[in-house]
Amino acid sequence: MSRILLVLVPVIATVGLSFPTVHAADELPKNTDYATFSPKCGDQDYIQKGEWVYRDNEWTLSLTPTDCGRNIGPSQTPNMFYEISKKFAGSPYWSNTRGMINQLTCHLAIARDKPEWNLDPWRPYVGYSKTAAAKCNVTQPDPDSEFH
């Protein structure tokens, strides 16, 4: 788990967010210089295209993963999220980092083949298991949740 901290610390320092928990990551690449870490999926990015779209009266980060990004293993999830946050966290629409990590992990687990993945910062953070149970689209907050 300490290796995950090393990858996500630059995200926190860059965007000033609280520390997120990444689920389904088993280990990170060895012999990596984390000070200059620029995660790639081979020679390409994990995300082919991303844009903020306004739908149903809310802002959503709509992502099109590359073929490689769509087929990464659990150990590459933190790297993919690092790329996403590096590219999109500067937006005023970015919030709820922990919830967005859970939505990304959920898409990788149950919705890899969808053409686009939508990460919704407005969805409540309820932890990964409840995010997965809601098929990545949590609508109800959990006021008694241990995750608040």
C-alpha cells in the first residue's frame, strides 16, 4: 500500500485534494522514479479523449479510454487515475476525488466495454462496494456510512 501513496501524493500536491483511497490496485511498477513519474500505457496514454459535459443538470467527466487503458490490470488503476487527474483536476467541475476513483475502478470492473466512461463528481461517495453495487452510478448518499 505504501507504493500507492507515492503515486497519489503528486496528485494531492498538484490539486490540493484530500488523500483518496484506490481499490483494486495490487502493486505499482518497481524501479520507478516517482518524482518524474509520467504513467503511460506502453507508449500511449490511458485516456484517448476526455471532456466535461453538462447533462441532466450536472457536470460529468466523459472519458474515452484507449484500447490499452480499457484493458489494464488492477495494478495500473492508480496510474490511470493519476493521468486523469493530471489532465482534468484543474477544472472548476472537479470534486469528490474519492467518489470518482471508485467510479473509475467500478468501470474497470464491470463496464470496460462501454464506449465512454462517465465520472460524475456530483455522485455521493459511499465507498467502492456500494459504488459497484449501484453499477457505478450511486444516487443516494449514505449518511451512516463509515466513509464520511
